[in-house]
Amino acid sequence: MSKPNDLKDARIEFKTSKEIKLLLQEVSNSLGMDLSNFLISTAVQRAKEIQKEERVLMLSNQEWTNFQEIINRPQQPTPALKELMNLKGF
């Protein structure tokens, strides 16, 4: 993530209501931050949480057991796989 002194070469603009802006300003002031830094840090933190949730696969115990059984079950190569493995370079 960028540091405060890093080059800022992109701009984000959006509109909101006066009430929401006032709320965000009050909260950012209470944290000793300016509004822009508060919005950016909050958005980045939430984006990282969402990104992590999207990358992590959660399985129930039964799903995990099923997954392990499928992985450990020996499979016979398909004709397509045999053909691929016969290509020059394999």
C-alpha cells in the first residue's frame, strides 16, 4: 500500500448526501485524520478483507471429507490426456 509521501497519481470522485459527508467528517476528525485519508484507509482495509474472503475456500467437515476422497481416488488417464502426454516435449 502507498505511504503518505508516495506519489498520488490517481483521483477518485463521488457524490453523497450532506448528512453522510458530515458523519464521515466527524468520524475522521475524531480519529485525527483528514477526510480523504480516512476514506482511503477505510476503503483499502475493507477491500483487503473482501479480497481475502474471495480467495479463501471454506468447507464443512463433510465437504472436506468428500474432497479428500475424490483427491485420493486413483483415476485412469483419459484419451485426451494420453494424447497430450504423447506430444513432443513431454
